[in-house]
Amino acid sequence: MIIDGRSIAQRLRDRVKGEVEAFAAERGRPPGLATVLIGEDPASAVYVASKRKACKEVGIESFHRHLSADVSREEALELIDSLNADEAVSGILCQLPVPEHLDGAELTGRIDPDKDVDGLTVVNAGRLALGLEGLRPCTPSGVMVLLEETGVELSGAGAVVIGRSNLFGKPMAQLLLAANATVTMCHSRTRNLAEVARTADVLIAAVGRARMVRADWVKPGAVVIDVGVNRTGEGLVGDVDFDGVEPIAAGITPVPGGVGPMTIACLMANTIQAARMRPAIART
Ligand code: NAP
């Protein structure tokens, strides 16, 4: 079975749209998402544009702030502070990477944790680790939705995550653990990676190496989630050798059209969640 991320993401966006309408009717204004883009990195500009487009589609108000590449650290932090204080802004994201003279972690860390819709602040990472309510990183949340919608039984399943980044691998492992999977995390120092991968009922690859996971790494009947995005001469490919693995897997996500569309859909879901966390302001 090919797991169709585009249609599952569309269903999530439709659900968020309904929730946004209900929120706006109740609170007198829609949730708002502030996107902060610093400098002229073309890929970042494309990502931010697609996030703003998604906001428009689901009815979230989009506040966009574009700072020049030579903005000072103080000015960038002041902008985050002003967005933290702005009641119309429910969620804030600072598009990474930022220019070299700035520290992306410092800027992200300045975001109010209750507006941190990327789920990347220390507070939200801590809430996830402790099993407390909070905003979760969008891509691993998207993978959880794909697994749920596909009816994959996680409780008691063996899950192997290849990749241990703060952005994806670590929060992915925490979410799987919270769903009662038995989780193994792998990385560049893991010995016998193929052998470990072959134990997985659910195998998740987030490395950034084109077609690294081959058919002989996959247990027949496993569910394979490919998070990797690699630009090659043949176009975008994942970390999994799709053609080799698809015939033996019970389910597999394609690249593109698998995990990718879920990330922005989960950003929209996080924004309505953040908006609901804020106290209602009396209308005058
Ligand atoms: P990252 O920060 O570069 O982390 C890569 C991870 O892979 C690291 O933990 C690294 O191990 C591990 N690794 C590298 N080479 C390895 C090898 N030969 N064997 C085993 N593990 C190896 O990357 P990331 O941000 O997590 O992203 C990973 C991939 O997912 C990228 O292709 C990225 O584009 C994609 N991605 C897609 C989305 C989406 O929305 N679709 C979102 C996020 C990321 P060490 O820790 O030991 O170095």
C-alpha cells in the first residue's frame, strides 16, 4: 500500500478549516500565524510562501515579517518580543536557517513557548519528554497522523528511527514511545544498521541520503516512512529505495507526496491549538 500523504494532509487541512471557522465565530477573530523570514535564501522564501498560502486556505490570518539579511541581533529579538506580545498573533515561526551572524536557536528560543508552533523551544521539547501537553514539532506529528490514518497498530510494535536530529528524530522517538511502541534510535555511529532496521515493524528514515534504505534492510510486512528529501539528477528522492522496498512493505510513503505535505498541515493544526491555548479577550 502506498500511503498517500497528499490526501491525508488535505483531510487534516479541511478539519482545521472547520475548527478555524468555529474559533473565529466564538472569539471574534481568526487565529494568526506570524512568519519571520530573515535574508534572501530562495528555498526559505519558497517555504514561507507555501505556509502563508496554507494559512489563507484554512482561514488563518497570516502576519509576515521580512527582515533584511544584515538586520542586527537586537532588532531580530525585538521583533520576536513584539510578536510575543501581540494578541492577534497565536503562533510564531522563525524560518531557519538565518544569516550567519545570527543564532537561529537563540531566535527560536525567544518565542513564547505557547506560540511556538514549530515545537522547537526547550520548553516544548521538555513538555514532550515529560508527556505534558504542548506544541509538538510538525514533521514528526505529521508522521503520527499518517500512521494513525493508515491504521498502523503502534502499541507494542517495534519502531526504528534512523536519524536523531532535534528537529525530527528525537521528537519522533518520543511520540512513538508515548504511543507505546518499543523504540530504537539509530544514527551515523550505529553498528549493523541494516540488521537493526530489519527488526522494525515500523521503519522511519530521516537521514538525508538518497535511497540509503534498501530492500534487504526491511522486514517483509513492515511499514516504511520516508522523511528524507534529496535532490538528485533524477529529481527529488527519499532516503528509501522506493522501487525495491515497495513490493515487500505493508505500507510505504512516496517522496514526494508522503511526509512532506503533512508538515504544513500540522503547522496549521498547531496554530489553531496555540490559538485555543490563549485566554479569550473580551470584545469591546
Ligand atoms: P540532520 O539534522 O542532518 O540529521 C541527520 C541524521 O541522520 C543525524 O542524526 C545523523 O547521525 C544521521 N545519519 C547521517 N548519516 C547517517 C548514516 N550513514 N547512517 C545512519 N544515520 C546517519 O537532518 P534532519 O533535519 O533530521 O533531516 C533528515 C532528512 O529529512 C533530510 O533529508 C531532510 O530534508 C528531511 N526532512 C524532511 C522534512 C519534511 O517536511 N518532509 C522535514 C524535516 C526533515 P548523527 O547524529 O550521528 O550525525
